[in-house]
Amino acid sequence: MQPFLFLNFKTYKEATGKNAVKLARIAQAVSRKTGVKIVLVVQAVDLRLISKGVSLPVFAQHADHEKPGASTGRILPFALKDAGCRGVVLNHAENKRGNGFVEKAIAESKAVGLQVLVCAESEARAVELARFAPDFIAVEPPELIGGNVSVSTAKPGLIVSSVKKIGEISGKIKIITGAGVKSGEDARLAVKLGTVGIFVASGVVLAKNRAKALSVLAVGLKEGLH
């Protein structure tokens, strides 16, 4: 199994525009060196730039569920696909949506050929969202996002239980560990607990040596497989 490392650029200056391209190239070099699949989660304004600049898969940070037409200001899955996007993230803790919205956005995104990662703030929400058949679910307790303690360390039981309950709904959904993941040990534990990868942001984007920070996480993921 090839583990996944989702890297969320968020809206940091360090990961916007030309800086986003620099980070994407660093990620591509680490991916090639370690064999870990790194997915770049970038702002909508940088999607086309990044998707043309590197060969790594690029996901949007959000999508609405409208089709092409009179929907001023919306982010359409159709347009994301046209910009070179391979997938979308929905319901991040910083951009939460209700189940009705998420269900429609998943359906429209998949209709145009995009993969979908949905974020869930709890096991109960993860189970609810699993019924809409996303490709990935990231279980992210909001109180741990951006912190120094990872969910794999603070709440390992949450991960194990979520893996079990989501698996009972669908064996096709890949489960990702998110929130506070910063070290190689965090990444190793995430895989040992039954997930297929991690969802990270500030621990890499704001690191002094971003290549090193990414490499440490990638190596941790691979160690978790053995």
C-alpha cells in the first residue's frame, strides 16, 4: 500500500502564489524520494498554476454543488476539474457545512470526475458522512487542529473506532488521520492505528525547513506500514 500525505496550504502567505509553487516543488521532490503519495490541497486561485507546475495530484480546499450557469461567486466542481484539479476537500473545520450541502457537493464533484475528501469533527459525524460515499474521510477533532499534540497520540481510540465503524458502512472509503500531526511518530502511529495516511498543514507550511518536515512525516508513514 502506498500511503497518502495530504498537505493543506490553507491561506498562508507562505503557500500562496509563487510561494505555493515553491512548496509544491518541494513536495514533489520529497514524494519522488520517499515514494509517498503527496496530495496538494491549495487555494482556488492557485489551482491552475500548481496543477501545471507539478505532477502531484492537486485538490481544491472547497467546492460548491452548483452546475455551470448563473452561480456568481460559487466554486464549481466543473471549473475545478477544468483547472487541472483531481479532487476536493469538503467540510474542513475552518469551512464547515451541513450534511445536506456535503451530500450534494460530493455527488456533483464525483459526477465530473473529482475525488472527494470530507473532514469530520467526530466519529458520529464521520459515520454520517460515510453514507454519502466520499473517497476519503479525515477524522479531525477541531480542538487539536494547529496544535502540538496529534490526534493519533491524544485520541488513538477515536481513530480505531472510526476505522471500524466507517468500514462497516463501506470498505472502499480510505480513512485519513488529521489534526496536530507534526512528527514522524505521529505519522507512524496514524498508519498503525488503521488509517492510510495523514492530513497536515502548519507543521509543514510554517516549518523553517519544509523539505525536512515533509520528509520526516513521509518516512514515518512508511515505517507505519512495517
